[in-house]
Amino acid sequence: MEKDITIYDIARELELSPTTISRALNDHPSVNKNTKQRISEAAAQMGYRSNLFASNLRKQRTNTIGMIVPRLDSPFHSAVIAGIEKIANEEGYNLIISQSLETLHKEVANAKTMFDSRVDGLLVSLSFETDSLEHFEQFINRGIPVIFYDRVTEHKNCTNIIIDNLQAAYKATTHLIEQGCTNIVHITGNLKRNVYADRLKGYKYALIDHNLPFTESNVLKSQLTEEAGKLAAEQILAMNPLPDGIFVSNDTCAVSCLRTLKQAGISIPRDMAVIGFNNDLTSRVVEPNLTTINYPGQEMGEVAVRVLLMQMNGTGEKIPSNTINLRSELIIRESSLRGKASPKKKDILL
Amino acid sequence: MEKDITIYDIARELELSPTTISRALNDHPSVNKNTKQRISEAAAQMGYRSNLFASNLRKQRTNTIGMIVPRLDSPFHSAVIAGIEKIANEEGYNLIISQSLETLHKEVANAKTMFDSRVDGLLVSLSFETDSLEHFEQFINRGIPVIFYDRVTEHKNCTNIIIDNLQAAYKATTHLIEQGCTNIVHITGNLKRNVYADRLKGYKYALIDHNLPFTESNVLKSQLTEEAGKLAAEQILAMNPLPDGIFVSNDTCAVSCLRTLKQAGISIPRDMAVIGFNNDLTSRVVEPNLTTINYPGQEMGEVAVRVLLMQMNGTGEKIPSNTINLRSELIIRESSLRGKASPKKKDILL
DNA sequence: TTGTACGCGTTATCAA
DNA sequence: TTGATAACGCGTACAA
């Protein structure tokens, strides 16, 4: 366990000043080319490594991006994180990650850690429970940009990255109606969160615009997990009359629900048409294949971090738009096709 | 954008020395209780936050754990990361994450970043390409513990966390044989990696122990992706005679392969029995449900980080065992049950 | 129980 | 083009 080499060691070795060493290693223009060469060779040979703490301490900057997600083990968030890490890494930033596990108190604790770690920027997707943004004010007060994605909320100083959930849900519901469904159930998550509230609105407006009644009893609140899908299916089977269409707010839950219904003897899509949300791998595996909304997680991550980097390095100019909408699309598969359409036809993008 | 409050500011405010402030905030025993109380109140009121860099610089310790994974968007690695984050967070450590994207050069670059970031410990699952551990020597030389999990390699100073891949594959293959399969194909990944090499061995030994021939042509090398599953299925369909059993080294690939075979008119498990690896969600969704090996990702993450923490904080004593084996198990589902066994029976654990 | 003084390794500033 | 010096904020040996 040898001692670390510092720029002083190199300076002594080369009979130069530490200043020059520092400059050379940072490729400062005012250092002689030959000197630079000598220094970088010596540094490599001596096994020098820069001390980021000292540098951060001095520069008051960490080159670190913080991230708070509800859960790390979700296909959607994995995709987002993969996108973020890719860009952050390319741009020379470290990524610190923590999960709120859908609780407010963890989210608050995570925010504190991120703050103490002096992240240069923060990317957040809110937990189910979050109903106040107080724990993010500390960042905003210090000019540290905060960006919300997917599970967002309005804040005058923060950019939101989302898809048009209302429109996507509207399209999905309309598609069900066009397939002849007249009694459509919607399985949703925590309505505090924009994503679920907006999808509910889209569902509702589509019904109304097509002169179908909207009834509260057709909206099932759920945790949207695999387990919750089974429970929802049981609730649906107890309904009288049975619905003929189901729009679920994520694929995990939709797939589990679909399978439970099938096991109970319901024919999909003939008796009930089903639509999910996210385009997870499982939507392409379940039989019949699940109609769903394609939600570009990796792309969302890349956009989010790019915008964050702009704000971090920006000359202070605010980006005019406070909300960035990414394109999403309805992918029609067999689980919702009740017409004469061949079930073998290729995926159709709307 | 106010200026940061430091212990000096608090000291001035309370007419005490910075030393006392520092001690009080770190709950040092030799500070008067009342003084402590006053100080922590003032700190809270003034909006003080500790500067981790200065502290790290001084303490030569970062409270940060580094992690290098092949891909962030994989169900298995997501589960591992979730487990690691949970424990690390509880113990007050930050987590820095990067992905190698299965390439050596990225893994090397990531290792350098982790080293410069002065992580206190490192968790690694190796990329497909990695064939040298040189980039980890810098850590080991400085006494920074490195732990490999899942995709591991032998190193006299590093602990490995794995499951018994050979045994798991042996069990899976034996199960196929017991179900009457005599011509079994194995779809594997990059054989440089222990996980795939060991599973191949388990497959091979099971065949030999049951007096079945082992033929190279029955081993298909693959990227184990969704796409690769389709390709593998096509290769299998071109075989003559057709095999009657398939053991695949992950679920994503197994499911995709199974579906492609079904579409080509093969009956699963009657014509071909199929077994996967990992127990991903898709294995419970595909029809017929996939027999697979349960691979406890979250648990593996938790164990890995616990062992790492012990080594980081250990009094230098080495842990006797160099390899920690976690329990895995064969989950028998319909995709491999060819006997008279009811396909509706519950999952069977072996 | 409290305080003084210094060092951790780097970079910004000013001067040469 | 190079160097001397101070400062970033904290923790600790030593002194009181």
C-alpha cells in the first residue's frame, strides 16, 4: 500500500514548480510543449493520479450527477439509467444513484445525501408518496439544476421530461372503442403522480368524446405490480356485467392480469381486449401479444441528461421550454384486435 | 445562490473555535452536552452542510463504493444493483455506477474513473471481452478491496460471489434427460466467462454421466439476446435430426427461442423440452411457462456489498474463503414436463 | 472541555 | 513561460 504521488512529488523530481505541473496536467496553453511532454511522462512513470477531492474542493465543482429513482429493478428505469450513464460517462461525469423505494422519507434522505455530496445536477423521478418538493429547494436555491422525468411535478425552476401521457392514453382508449369495446376498465396507479393522473384523463376524455359513459367503478387503483395484476383480474371477474376492454397503466400488471383472466376462461381479445403501457419485453412474450404504448426509456434518459448538462454548463440563460415532450406511440398487437384483422399481421405503429 | 456556511461561520457566530464545531458535529465525546446542543441548533438554523470533499481530502476516505457492470438494462443486473444500493445506502455509502457495455476498453476506462474517484471499494461483474485483470491491479496494490460477482475470475486477492453454475446446469440437463430427452442442444454465451463455461461443463458432465454422447455441434454460441434467440431457433430447425431438448444460458434468449420454435410448428415440450436460466419475469409469462434456474440477483447484491464492507472496514484480517457460493435452484415448469405430469401443477423447486 | 495551528492536494491570482 | 503564495473546508496533534 504505497503512498500516493502528488504534483509536489513530480515537481521535486523534475525541479519545477507544482503550479507548472498542475497546468501541464490540465493541458493549460501557457506551458511549453516540451515541458508538458516531460511532465506527462514523469507522471505516468511515477504512477501519479489526480486527487479529485482536492480538485473538487478547490474548484467547487464535482463533475458528478445525482439520480433518485423510485426503484432500480424496473425495466423502464433500467433503460433510463442506461441512457443516462452512457451520456454522462461520455461527457466525463460520474453518476451517483439511489432509490426511494416509493417512499417520501427515503427520497428526502437521498436528496440530502446528494446535496452533501455536492452533485452538480440532479435527475429525479418521484416516488409514489411524494407530495412536497421542499427537499429539492436546497438545490434550486444554490443554482443546482434539478430535472424531473417520467414522474414529474410542476416547479417554476425545473424542467420536466415526459411523454404526452394524456394523448397516449386517449389513443389507447380510442383504439379499444374502435375495436367495438363499450365497457372499458382502466387500471391505474397512484393518482398523485402525473403519469397516472394524465392517463386517467386520456381514458376519460376518449370515452366522453365517443359518447360512452365514464364511471368511477370502472377505474381500479393498483400498485401495478405482478401481484396487483392478479388482484385486479379477480376484481374484474367479479364485475357484472363483465367489461369488454381493459387499459392498464403498465405492462407488468397488464400481462399478469391478462394471464389471470385467460386462466379463468376469458378469451383475449374476443371477450376482453387488453392494452398495457411501456412496451416491456413481456408484452412481446405474453400470448396473445400485448398492445401497448412504446415508452422510450433509454432515449428519455439521454435527453434528460443532455438537458441537465446544458443547464449545468449554461451561461445562465434559461431554456424557454419548461417541459420537454418525447414522442410515444401505440403499438397494436393481438391482445386488442377483435375485428377481422389477421392476428399474424405485423406490429402496427400509430 | 448564497454562499455555503462552514464550520468557521458557525464558530464566529457562537464565539467558539472551529475545532469545537467540528467535534460537536461529529459527536466527539469531549464536547460539553450543552455546547453540542447549541452548535447543532445553530448549524441547522444557519443551513450548514458538511463539505464532503474537504472531509474526504482530510480523512483520505470517500465513503463511496464503485460498481462496474456489463449492462444496466438487464433484469439480473438491475436486481443486483437494487440489492447493493439498499445496503450501501443503509450503511451511509454512496454508489457510483458505470457500465462496460461488454467491452474491455470501456471497462478499463471505468476502472480508471473509479480509481481517480478514490472509491473505497469496488464491485465488478466482468464484460464479455475482459481477458486481463491489469486494470484492477491498481486497486489491489493500494489495498482497495475488489469483489467480483456473477461474471468472475480467479484472483488471489479478490473474493468471488457466485452460484454453482456447474451444478445448476447439471441439474437442468439431468432433468431434461429424466424427461426422456436424448439429443439436447445447449445455447451458451461467451465461454471466456465462468458462468457460461461452467454451465457448459455441467451440461457436458450430465450427458456423460447418463451415457449420452457430447457433441460439439450441439453447443451453439450466442449473444444470448432476444434477437440471438431467434437465430438460435433457426439453427436448431435446420438440424437433422432435430433435438428433443434445449438448455439455454439465460431466459431472454430461451423465451425468444421457444417462441420462434413454436411459430415454426414445434410443440413445446412434446417435441422439444426447453430450460432457461435466471427466472426473469418473462419465464413466468411465456407459454408454456419456462423451466429455469432461480438466480437470486438482489440477494447476490446484498451479499456482495456486505462482504465488501467487511473487507473495507476489516482490521486487515483476510476472510478465509475466497469464493462465496449462493444457493440456486431449478424451478420446474411446463416447458420441460413431458411425462404424465399435469401441466397445471404448481412450480416445483429442486 | 476548549483552542491553536497545520496539512490534506489542488488551482487561482498575481508577480516575475 | 514559469513560480510563489494563498485559499478551498475540514480534522487532529498538541497545547492550554
